[in-house]
Amino acid sequence: MFQLSDKLKYLVKRIKRGDVESFSKLYDLTYSKMKFYAKCYLKDKQFAEDVVNDVYVIFCKKIDRIDPDKNVMNWLIKIIKNTSINYNKKLRDLPEEYIEDFSIGTELSDIEEKILLKDSILNLDEDKKQLFYLYYVEEMTLRRIAKIRGCSKTKVWNDVIKLNDELKNKLMK
């Protein structure tokens, strides 16, 4: 069974040779993860989708400079982060009327809860962010996470419980 990084490495090599079908496969493999990361940095689902689409455009433009032997997923995540930061800067400069019109019809409590959760996740240390991603986004088993992290399943489970408690405490404040 191939790991995601091996699949991406293979697909990038094929894309560099002009295989358009391989780009579709890469897109299918990475889109949900890219959207998750974009939503962590942005408050709006539509903006997150825009960022993800922009990242794939950047990917296509820079395909000749991408080294398939390096971690392609990490490269994509880094571009997501940088592009999201740029979007946030643009959003801060939007006229106030646009922001008011945009929020009409939304339930403020739901938005506040989502923003608080995203902020809570983003403010976790890198180890806890990785655990959150592996357990909740990738839906990996405790055994697999333990292997990746080089510890026991029990340790991973205890860390998940602590992570849940930490996030609940941040949300309750």
C-alpha cells in the first residue's frame, strides 16, 4: 500500500511529463486536506475554497520548480498558509458595508463557535495540531498514529483525551 507522499511523488513526476489525468488524481487526493487547512486560516468557507483553487493554480505555474522527491503535501500546505494569510490581509481592507452585507442571514453564535474552535486549534502547539489532524481529519487509527509518533497506542489515546479536554476548556471560556 502506497503512502500519500509516495502517490503524490509519482503523480508530480507524471504531471511534469504532461500527464493531465495525473493532475486530476492529485487534485482528488489533496483537495479535502487543502480545504481543511484553508478553513483553519480563514473564517469563510467560500474564501477557503478560493484559496485552495488559487493554490492549485500556483502549483501548475510552478510545476517545473517542484521537486517530487521532497514532501509535496508539505509544500502545498505551506502555500495554503501563505495564500490564506494574504487573503486575510485583503479581507481586513474590505469596506465595512461589504462585511455587513456578507454576514446578513447567518447565525452569529454558529460563526462565533466555529471561529473560536479554529482559533483554538491554530493556537495549539505543533505536536497537538499534528495529533488533531491525524486523528480527526485523516481519521487514522491509534496504532497508525502511535507508529508515526514513535509511542504506544495508550499514549496516543491519553493525548487525544487531553487534546479534547483542552479544546473543550477553550470553548467553554
